[in-house]
Amino acid sequence: MRSFALLLCTLFTAPLWAQSAIAPTARLDAATVPQPEGWADDLALTIPEDLNPDPNILEINLEAVIRDMEIMPGKLTPVWTYNGVLPGPLIKVKVGDRVIVHFKNSLPEDTSIHWHGLRISNDMDGVPGFTMDPVRPQEEFTYDFVVPDAGTFWYHPHVDNSAAQMGWGLYGPLIVEDPNEPQGLGDELILVFSDMSLNPDGQFEPADSGGSAGNLFGREGTVLLVNGKVQPTLKVRQGKPQRWRIINATRSRYYTLRYKRAPLVKLGGDGGLAARPETVDEIKLVPSERLDLVFTPPDAPGTLSPFRWYATNRGYGSTYYRVPEDILLIQTVDAPPVQAAPVPAVLRQIEPIDLSHATEREINLTIAFDRNKKVVMGINGIPNERAVPVMVKVGDTEIWTIRNDTDFSHPFHMHGYFFQVLDDERIPQWKDSVDVPFKSSLRIAVHFDGRPGMWMYHCHILDHAEAGMMGHIHVMPAD
Ligand code: C2O
Ligand code: CU
């Protein structure tokens, strides 16, 4: 009896967090406490000024311009930026909004902006030679489109030299929110993953370093960045969920993500939420792909621990001598842990694409060498510059078997349309970018629902795309 009284007394006098350590079920409800003060300050993105008073129109100026930035301590790097910031400004709108971008090219060479993943009209897709002229130095171009889908998207150049231009810093996030999505999945944090090839003086390595072998492997940068910074710090509170929207804006780098085996809850990615959440120990994120996940900090108050990049086996030699690298420092603040409600079991209704009249097509991702031992990549053995378009009509549905017999994995991307991966193991979701691992194949279904024009598809290891692994689809109007 005496010990019971003592215990009661301890319970009522000990601070709340000590009690929760004894009885985890008594933790504070996560919904009642905010994120730590200044939690994402180190990862802040720039919000561009909206020039249009209409709440359903975002109208901004975007200038591509070189700016000296301190990426490595004490060194200045001439970064290719949008509006002088890295990554480019955050474009955040809601489904159905109109986006007007007055773009100015203040770079020494041609460029363009491609709105990766957005199902917008073909003349706004930003592909010189197919949908527009390149934006020449000192020239301007106005992009004007309506965003039809919620999701995590991004923008980057789409010219012959885009692998180099992206490596120098040209990319930015674009988020489309849907007010009708389930709320309360966690406080949102947008994370743009990228890398840069810098020498010890902070200058860029030559964009074609490694020659043909560089093209073959795909060039990975030497410095890993999150929202333009080396190892920024994120403040978290144990048990308080954060919703991370991650964009892989590297030219070639695959990411394997995990956090001390604390599970991550995957919500979706490219084209918004998936049908259901998925709890995973580890996630792969390939170039151009996006990830939407709930991160629930597992560490005890007062812990500082790194979130790491782990090498992915994306083919021959890609994991040799590769050690994990810290990309983000996670500081669990000294505050009582909290407990969150689980993520809802259903996130969204996604109908499978109707395959009853689908046409089958086979797409082989190929690598060969020409007489001079130069690497030539292609689709079905044909490099981009000699390719004839795939011909389809608005209203058509196709099933593509994408075959990769090469020694390297390829992140396949299609412009202008979402697809579904036909694989019973996968949770239904809308994709525009998907990994096709080496020596494997996968099937996707795509419905060409509108937007006639010429649309690209290619490997998003941009060194591979430039070596020829790119084709185009001529979507003709329905008759
Ligand atoms: Cu991210 Cu052809 O695009
Ligand atoms: Cu590739």
C-alpha cells in the first residue's frame, strides 16, 4: 500500500515527459503542439511576388541568371539560378489555378523551362524544336497555363545542354495543392535534393567530365544539397509528424532513403497522393521522381542525427566504394515527445486505366557504341536525333512494355500524361517518372486524354537523354 502511494505521488509530481517515458500511451497528442520554433528556417524556400490580384492566378517574374553563391564555406560558386536563388522560387498553387510566368533569359546561352509532370497544353511544355523556340540570351517568353492536378512537380530547362544547366543549379519546385485532400497529414516541408560537381575552389568541374564513360554512368555531383544547402539542419519534435515532399532534381543520382529503420510512411509522389499509404523501411527515389511521405521523428529529445543518402545499385559499378553521406541534420529538440494519430487508411480513389481497347507497344532502352567507341543510347536502337515519333490519337490508350537489357538502370519519364505502372504489387498512383532497373522490364498504361502535340519521353539521367535515350510521341487530334 505504501509503495502504491509512492508511485502515485511520483506520477503526479514528475514532469509530464517523464511520465510518458514510463507509459508511452500517455503521451501528449501531437495535434495539440506545434513544430519546434523555426523548425524549417534552414530549409526555407523563396516565395516569388505574385503580380496578379486574382486569387486564382499566380503571375510571377522568373529570370535565369548567374549568381555567385557560397555553397562551400569561403568559396564562391557561379551558380545558374532562377531569380538568384537556389533552388528556384517555390511556385505553389491550387488545382485549377492559372500560372503566368514572365521568363527572362539572362544567361550566356539558350534555355527554356519545362514544367515537369504538369498536364498542360503542348505549346507550354518548354521543349525547343518541338513546342517552342529556345529562349535566347536576353530574350523573354511568357508561359501561361492552368494546372489540372494536385501533386509535387518541378521545373527545369529542356535544351540540348540541360544536363549541364541542371548541374549548375537550374531547377525549382512547383506544388499544386488540392483543398479536398485529407488534411492533417503533417506539417509540410518541401525538400529539393540536388548535387553539384565542384572542385576544392568551389568552381564547377567541366560539364562533360569523364567523356563517354561519364555519359555512360551518368554524372553525379560531388556535393549533395538539400534546398541548395550542404547539410542544413531541420528541427523536429519526437513523435510530431512532418509531411515531406521530396523532389530529386539531380541529373543522375539515385537516392536510397531510410532513417535508422524508423519506418517512413509513403503517401504518394509524382501525381499526388496514392490510393493508400504504405509503411516502408527504405525508399528509392530516382532522378526527376517525387516522393510524398510522413516522417515521424523517432529520436529522443536532444538528439542530433543525420538523414543519409545511401547508394542504390543502379547498375555496373554504381555502388563501388560508395559510402553513405549525411545530407540533412535532424535535431530533435528538447521537448516532451508526442503521439500522432495514424495516417488514414485510404487517401484517394484511383480508378485503374481501362485497358479494354489498349494498343500494346514495346520500348527498348538501348546502349551501343559507334565506330569511334562513343556511347550511343537510344530507344529501340535509334538515338533521339534519328527517331521517328510514336503516333497516337487523343482518346487512345496504350500499354508500353519498357524493356531495359542494358547494364544500367534508367528512370523513364513521359511528358504531358500520367501513367499507371501495371504491377499488382504497387499501390495505385499516378506517375510521370519511374525507375526501370537494369536487366528488367515493366509495363505502364497511359491514356492520351487530350492535349494534342509532340510530347517527349526519355531517360531522366540527363546524360543518357543527351546521349540519345529520348523519343517523342505525336498525339494527333481525335477524328
Ligand atoms: Cu524533367 Cu523531359 O523532363
Ligand atoms: Cu538512362
